[in-house]
Amino acid sequence: MQKNPLIIIFLGKSGAGKGTQVNLIKEKYNLEKISSGDLLRERKKISDFTGEKISKTIDNGGIVLTPVIFKLWMEKLEDYKKNTDFQGLIFDGSPRKIKEAYLMKEALEWYEWDKNIKIILLDISDEEVVKRIALRKICSHCGNIIIDAPDGVEEIICSKCGNKLERRPEDTEAGVRKRLEWFQKEVQPVIDYYEESGQLIKINGEQSIEDVFQDIIKAIQEN
């Protein structure tokens, strides 16, 4: 295990391209990944009160409470602490609230992983979010995300696994606008908190995938 493993906190609006960049960075630096969404989807498979409550909350477009998320984080962090090959980890889309940011800071200090933290924001406009999500399809099998060409050319088969691509039912303009309002209310204070502390690294997310990737690498190396 590295003495000061690389910890990346990756933030951005829905549709900013976080998933793509997280996977690229994860592979380049041999990082583990913590995605609150993935943890919740896995946890809801357990047939107990919490699993059923998580399922009901997610299916109705709600937000699972911070204590539930934090417990899942801590279980994963404890597992990683035991791993002698641990190089670091990337938080995908978390923290989502200022309370979570405070708890994450304390958790990383507890595990002595607070010396090499990079906080990256993929910065794109609201209008770019709406445009991208209107063209987005997702593979329900492997999670691959495809952005259809704006000229109307649509892909219907996943290029990674060959399964059918689908549009999420919540990916309507009204649904996207609602998520953007939530982002402004809940996540923007987190961004402000990191910016005020001098830790925030802003990356222009309205570039090509490769250009965004190279900017992130450069930022990690320089900061």
C-alpha cells in the first residue's frame, strides 16, 4: 500500500461525463472506485428494512439519507484499508451534500488518507446538460453510456457488450431541469466549500473526451 494513496473526489452535473472520465482515470492510476449509486443499487438487493427503503426511495426519484450512504462508504473504506495493493480511490459523484463533505473529510483523516486528495469538478453549463441528456442512451447490462450524434443518427446496440441501449425514463427535459435545481441547492454548497478551501480543480467539461482526460491528468500531476 502506498504511504499517501491518491484520493480523487469527482464532482459534476448529471450529463457532465463523470462516468467516462472516472473509468479512464481509474484505469490509468489503478484506483478503486466508490460510487454511492452503485453501493445503493447493490444494498437494495438485500431483503431487509433498509434494502426495501432504499429501493422505494430510489424508484421514486428520492435521495437516500446521508447516514445510510456514510455507513456504506465506511464499509468499503475498511475493506480497502486491508488491501496491501491499494493505490488509491476515486469517489464518483460524491459528496452530494455539505454534510457529506464534512463526513468524508473526517473519514479520510480517520483512515490516514488525507495527504494526497484531488477534488475535480467537471464544469459544464445547464444548457449543455440538457442537450447531452436528450441524446443519451445507457446500456442496462454494463452501464455503458452513449451520446447519439446530434444529426439524428441513433445507436441502439451497446458497443461494449452488444446489449440493447435504452433511455432512462427520467431523462426528459423536465426531469433534467429538476435535477439541475437539486444540484444548485445541494451540491453547489459543496463546490463552494472546496473552492473556498483552495482545493477545487475546475476542468472544462465541454471539450472532447480526450481533451478533458488530458486536462485532468495534467491537473493531478501539477496540484
